[in-house]
Amino acid sequence: KASFKLVILGEDLTYGQKWYARLQHEYGNRILYMGWCCDRTEYAKWLRKSSIVVSTANHETFGISIVESVWCGA
């Protein structure tokens, strides 16, 4: 069985954050961090610890979160 850890950055105000509870229930012991980062330093710290990035943004014209993740080594 593959071992992995999750870092989930951002927040979902649109749907009342119901998916947070589901992720917490299903992957709680694998989640290193889940939520909003207070500043760019904290955000970059979590990106640098990541190997794979997935964006779930409905609309992101340039894809800046993907570019930032690649820049940080994901």
C-alpha cells in the first residue's frame, strides 16, 4: 500500500466547507496541514514540502497556483 501525506491549502466558502469534514474523516492521519495560509512565507513552506500539486480552482485564468508550486519544486 502506497504511503502519502496531504497538504490542503485554501478554503471553500462556497459550499460551507463540507468537503473539509469528509477529507478529515477519510484522511485525517495523513493530513499534515489543511486550511488557509496567513502569509506568503507559510504558503511557500508548504509548497516546498510537496511533490505533487493538484488545483481544484473552477476558474484560474493564468494558473498561478500551479506556477508557484512548480517554482517551489512540486
